[in-house]
Amino acid sequence: MELKIENLKKQYGEKVALDIPSLTIKSGELVGLVGNNGAGKTTLLRLVLDLIKATEGRVLSDGIDVAAPAPRRGESEAWKSYTGSFVDGRFLIDFYTPEEYFTLIGRLYGIPQPTIDERLQTFTPLMHDEILGTRKFLHDFSEGNRQKIGIIGAMLIHPKVLLLDEPFNYLDPSSQIVVARMIQQMNRDLGTTVIISSHNLNFVSDISTRILLLEKGLVIKDLPNNEGSATQELNEYFNAEA
């Protein structure tokens, strides 16, 4: 699924949080968003997901304006049926168990329970024995395991578009590697269009096919990343900023 941004701006009072005149993310790309705090990475993801309203411009997902009202409600929200995302812990339902949470996701996306159960088995290397069968509510899990549950929920639907904000946060090194491999495999095997925001340059450089460097709400570099080709330029930028 192609994502297209047209004259997109988000402004809070006099402060411009994001200003992107034009940007196209082609179907099947794995795009990494990098930049220092306040660069606009999370703002961009939230605008793509219609979690906040743009001051100007629009985001098109497979030609659908994600924020536009429609005469028939389903027309403007069709993009939600193929989009998986995890931006922060507020996406979780704290008084559900993991099993209840994953079952709810299946129902919302029309995925039969046997399919959900089968797909969950593929996430065993990430869950270990710490998530399923614990009888714990989501609010009782560590931040690391909450992060895992959110990422699994986003990927469980086999989305055509996947958006993850700081997916490596709170995870131990082994789990970071597993998550990076899962993202790359989904992109490769299912052709999922992926956008990840991360401060972890190593993982972003390892798995992304393209990297967008943001600064003060602007895309200042749009770098192809064939076998980590963007790494040197990114390191030079961040070393200069240090």
C-alpha cells in the first residue's frame, strides 16, 4: 500500500511541529524515521494514523484521505482494516489479559480465533513463557512485556501497512534483535509497507530500505539504504549534533 503526503503541516500556536510539502512511501518499502527529540517523528506517525488533526494538508493511504469524512462512514475508514500500529502503551487495554486483548483484535479485524491462535505461535521467540497463560492483566506486566504485547497486536493482523514508534524501547538486547527480524520478515514475506521511528540507528540501518532524517519538523535527508549505505551519513549528522 502506498502512502502519500501532500502539503502536510501540524502547528501548535506559533510552533510548527511538522512541515512536509510532499512525500511518497511506496508499497513494500521499509522506512526508518530518525532524528533527535522534537524532530517530528511521532507527530508524523500520529498524523498518518489520524490520531491528531493536521493544520494543513493530508495523508493518503492507498488513495484514501485518512482524515476525510465520507458520505458513508466506511469509505473514509477503509484504510484502518489493513493498518497495524503501536505508538505507545495507551493502545493497550489495561484490564484485559493478553489472550483477551489478542482475541479482541481478531474480532475487530474479522480474523477467526483459530487463525489468531496459529499466528500467535510465530511470536513464541518474543513472548517466551512470560505473556500467554500468566493470567495477568496488561497493567501488571513490565514495560518490556507491554511493549511486546503491543507490537504483537499490531503485527497479528498481517497488515498491509505497519507503523511502530520506538519499537525497541524497554526491550532487552535479545528481544530487540527478535523484533527487528520480525519487522524485516513481515516486510519481505508479506510485502508490508513499514514505517518505524527509532533512536536506535543500528537497527534502523540494518533493516530499513530507506531512511528519513527529520529535524525541527522537516525532512532534511531522504536516504536510500542499500545494505546500510546510509549509515555513514547518519553518523556524521549525529556526531556533528553531539
